[in-house]
Amino acid sequence: MKKILAIISIIVSSSTIASAEGTYIGYGVAKVAVSEPGYSYGSVNAIGLIGYDINPFFAIEAEMSFSLVKDTITISSTAIDLGVEHVAAFAKFTLPDSTSIKPYARIGFVKAEASATVGSTTVSVNDTALAYGIGAEFPISETSGIRLDYSGAEFSGNADGGVLALTSVFRF
């Protein structure tokens, strides 16, 4: 996961070295959910993103999240804490619109890590998948806005993941 984050950081920072204009960052909260045959789980996560607007219709962005509150399930009277964290890179396509609301679609790759904790023992599994999503940005000012988006992915082993995020965005 650290390798992917380092690569994403290098790509985004190298595209913004010449000019900070077009760069944006964001942070917020997300509900991350995984559904597998027989059960589903997730977590409430803190989410951060960094992006670069190449033109008014196309941007690249990277995001990552970490668990704040994990789901708890009980199996045979044993409590198991389950959470999901992720790192993703997207190409974002903003749709032309005459209003100030900016709807968009995104496609990219996500690496997710699900962890289960019983007592002091934690076991984790990670997987990478194609990710896709839709959302909209609602401008507050010329340099800030609020985003609401949903991104999904289909992982191996019949696991489906989804991230519903509310994010504050700040442009430079």
C-alpha cells in the first residue's frame, strides 16, 4: 500500500511542480462498505484527496482513507471488529453544465485492505480492483467547495466494495 501511495504522490506532485494552479486538496468523512456472500461490513473513515485539474473537464486525483469507527459482528459469542481502508487513483471527467454544480464521473484503480480484530489479534487481507464512481461538487466560493460522491469496485472472491464520501475541497 505504501508503494502505491508513493507512486501516486510522485505523479500528482510532478504534474504540479510547474504551477500550483489547478491543484486541489480535500478531506472529509466516508462510509466504506464491503459485501461478500453471506455478510457485509465496513467502517466510517477519514478520507483525504489530492488532485490536479488538467482542463475544465479532466482531472487526475488520488485519495486514501483510514478507519475511524469499525463495524462489529458477533460470531458464536465472539465480537469481531471489521474495517476497511483504501488508496485509489482516478481519472475524473467533469460533465459540461451551465449551473454552478459540477457533476463528474471517475474511473481508476483502488487497493483496499480489510482487517478483522479479535481481542489483540488482527488479520488483514488486501486486493486491487478497477474502481468507478459518480459525484458532484457544490461550490462554496471560487476556491472551495463540497463534494458528494460514490465509488464502487468489484474485488476477487465475489466481494463488492463501495465508498460514499462527503469531502471539503480547496483549490489553489
